[in-house]
Amino acid sequence: MHNLTRDAIEEAARHVYQVMPATAQYAWPLLAERLGCAVWVKHENHTPTGAFKVRGGVTFMHWLRREHPQARGIVTATRGNHGQSLALAASALGLKALIVVPKGNSLEKNNAMRGFGGEVIEYGRDFDEAREEAARLAQVHGLFLVPPFHPELVKGVATYALELFNAVPDLHTVYVPIGCGSGICAVIGARDALGLKTQVVGVASTEAAAAKLSFEAGTLCETPSADTFADGLAVRRPIPEAFAIYGAGAARIVAVSEQEIAEAMRVYYTDTHNLAEGAGAAALAALMQERRAMQGKRVAVILSGGNVDRSVYAAVIG
């Protein structure tokens, strides 16, 4: 990501801000009281698709139109937020968007993708199988295959990191959830572009710990399953290009349990009245786990999305 300069991120921001305004970062007093440190929340749950991915979708589509003007449409695999973002961005440019999701995927995320103009196909038992089917469909239908990780996606996502670091430049640590890795790589890239010393801590699920295992082994590790209700974290094997960045640039990776994620979702509700999906609450769950080490420090957590199904949220909130 040596090409991720401040100028490049600011250029991406100009495209992003045609679709949405910058999101807020707030230091919530009840979180500070609870955790004994200044806690800034970056509110990526407040975008037009309810998650940070829309930024990468917009930036990627501008790149696609510039570099591959003959493309008739795109195909991609997703658990939801990436697909919503690409459906919205593709529709805005008049392109077809074919979205492959695993069987049993979130109904509400599927509906949202259709709402933004995407055609949704259910295939496979998990994200990794859906990804293989997306690659096949790209060949069959002559569509551009959008990978889950790409320099243009990272550049777009880095716009939220730039907003956060511009607003709060003296952060000690930022906690970022890891799915396919665009979020954490964007935060690392923006930090380095701005020459900051902030520690970036990745967050994985104990039930989908490939990123943590890989980080600690120094080489790519795969898990046999990724069975977490935090679907944005449910990846069995890291994307090599993403791992190359966070493997070198992250301070550490923390794994949080299903119970810790659910508790963080409840805390977001009681302390800030914000809705967080599982992956969206993971960063706060990690800070809660590490609260002793963070006493008195200035810390940020990325609330990466709020797209949780009503039935799941009802069970968590109880």
C-alpha cells in the first residue's frame, strides 16, 4: 500500500462525498466512564448502506469506469455490507450488479442489496464457497469480478480513517474488526500516510480466528469453519494481500467471543443508543477485553456497521 498517500485518500474522499457526507466520531462519556479511558467511536453505522463498505464501493466503481469502460457490470461475493455498497455504486453508474451470498445469509441484508439494485444469488455453505461461485459467474456472464480486497476498495475505506485521524490525531490505539481486511489495511495505510504513531489493533472472532492465527504464526493459516453470528468476521482464510499489510502494520490481533460481542452490542445500545451488528461491535468488545491496558489513554473503536437482523438483535438485547 505504498501508493496510499494523503492526496490519494483525499481524491477518493471527493468521490465518496458525492454519495454521502463524512461520518461523525464522538467521544461518548458513558463509554469513558465504563472503561476508564477516552473512547472515540467512528460511526460507520451512519452511512447510506449502514456500513463502511460503501466508501470502497464508490471508489472502486470510479476506477472501473476509468480503467475498464467496456465493463457491463460486476459480480462479487459477500455476506452483505460489501454487496450493498457495490449494488448502490453500480446502480448509480447504470451497471448490472450480481451478488453471490452463502445459503442462509441474512434475509435483511439480502433485501437491502436488492433494494440498492443488486441481483442476489444464494450459493454455498459459507463466504469462501460463495466467492468461488462468483468467479465462475464472472466467466459465464462476462462480468467484472470484484474481489473482497483490492487497492481501490482500501483507498475508499481509508477516507473514514482520514476523517478520524484529522479529528483526533493523538490517538494511542485504534481497534478495527477484520473480515477480508479492507478496514484494518485502510486504517494502517492512512496512519502511515499521515506519519502517526497510533497503534492499530485488529479484532477477529474466536470462532473465525484465521487472522489472529496467521498474525501470530507469521504465515497464512486457515480454519475449518468460521461459524460466528458476526457475519462480517466470518472468513476461514485471510486474503494474502491484506495479510501482507496487517501482518506487518498491526500492533496485535485480539480475538473476541460470541458472548463478548453480544455484550458490546448491548453496551453500544445502553451507553450511546447506537445499533451495532456483530462485526460492528467487535472493536468495542476488544477494548472491553483490554480495558486494564488502556486505562487513561485516548482510544478509538470502529463501529463498522449496524446491519443486524431484527431477530438476531432482539435475542442479543434480550
